[in-house]
Amino acid sequence: MTTPTDRPTPDLALLTGRTRLPAELANASGMKKLDWIFNHPDPAAWVQELAPQELYYWIRDIGKGDAYSLIELADREQKRALVDI
């Protein structure tokens, strides 16, 4: 029996259909992915381009406790949709 922590981390680029993610993020930790977002030239714009489901996968991958700063960058519609997911 597998527990939620035993499941492999999904490749966000494959799940979201985005090919612009650097290869080093494929197996990176959630914090490394968060660092990548905040080192992006415009992190807020990048986050706000995500579909709500994509944002959910990023939050899940980064970890709810560490993803608050990511959620702060989301727009109102994304936040509303996250409540529904």
C-alpha cells in the first residue's frame, strides 16, 4: 500500500504542458522550484499566467507550508479557484 508521501512527484512540465521549465526542475525539491520562480524576471506575472490547476500542482509540489509566498502572487481568480479545488 502506498501512502501519499510514497507517490512519485509528478513532472510539472508534463502535467501542465509547459516546456519552458528548465530540465533541472524535473527532479528538484519544492524549495528549489520556489527559488526558480522568485528568481524569474517577473515572478508575479509568471504565476498569474498559470491555470488554477497548474498553480495547485506547484503548491502541492512545493508544500503548503512553504507555498504561502507563491499564493500571494496569485490573482483573485486563481485564489478563488484554489478554494474550489
